[in-house]
Amino acid sequence: MLREIVDEAYLNAWYRLRRFTRRRRNVEARKAFETALSRLGPGDVCIDCGANVGAITTRLADTGATVHAFEPDPQAFAALTMATGSRANVILYNTALSVGTGTIRLYQVRPRADGQTPAISQSSSTIASKSNVSRDSFVDVPKVDFVEFVSSLETPATLIKMDIEGAEVAILKAVIDHRLDRRIGQMFVETHEKQIPELRRETMRVINASRKLGNINCDWW
């Protein structure tokens, strides 16, 4: 019982500190990302995990690198295709990234206060308990195993950006367990412990473990 109390106190302290330092960490992550972006060129391979409508995909593609862009939300994927589909160095996937293959349920954003659903969601999630999605609004989408995909690339990924609304926790654990960091140059990840409280403990664990690897930054904004 005492150990459980101590563990809970540590988790709460970690979460408070993480929230308090968020702005500074985000600024540092942005600078690190821009530096990594400036070093890309033809011959590099990038993966945009949670590409949404293509803002980051476009910037990665502008360097001449080959970009694999994953976006499971159908509406966002349509906009992503309009923005980047004609580029020869961009490969688009209307799939979720996960652990394992098959299909997975993607929960969409709750309607706004005026009753309207956003035309293009930036927050759809495979985690039903995420605070801003609805359990009653969803689509079933195919999923790709992240570890298998990265392992299958002929050229290791130079840069990976991951913003997948809570699904990053299971993937990061798999990356660490399989030492996939050895096939990754740099990886920038946004975590979602604020919107998904039950994932805070596992989020803390994977962040602490990923820091030891040195090339995974969990402070993406």
C-alpha cells in the first residue's frame, strides 16, 4: 500500500512538472526539429505519422527527401491528398499506425458547442477515452504495424514526426522493446497525457526510457 502511494505521488509530481515546463520544452523541440529539417535532402527517408492535412508533410517533401505520410481520418486524408498527392517524393497511406495489423476504430471529434462537427479533424483518436472525441462517432480503419513498417524500409528513417493522439504510447513501448531506435535518425513525438489521464503512467515510463536512447524527443507540440 505504501509503495502504491509513493508511486502515485511520483506520477502526480512528474505530471505537474511536465505541464509547468511544457512551453519551454516545446520551444526547444521546435528548434531541434528545424535543425533536423535543415539537414534533410534527397536520399533521406522521413515518416509523418498523423499527417493530417499535410502541413509538416509538405515541409519534409520540400527538402527532396522521400516522405511516407500516414493519416487515418478520411476527411483529413482527402485534404492531405489534395495538398501533397501529386508530389513524386510523397507516399500516402490512409491508415492508422499501431502495434499489429488489421483494423482499428478511429473515434472522431465531438461536435462543437454550436452542434457543428469540424470539417477536418486534427484530433481523431483510436483511444476512445480521449477527452475531446465521441464514442458514438467513429470509423473503422486499417492499421499498419509501426515496427514492421520501419523495419521493412531499405533505408533507415532519417526523421520521424509522430502526432497520433494517444496511440504513441504503445508504439513507443514497441520501439524501445525492439530497439527500433537503431533504424531511426531522429524522432519527434507529441504525447497526450493531458487528454488521456489513464495513459499517464505508461507515458511517463516510455518518456523516461526514450530519453536514455538519445534520439527520441517527446516534446513535439
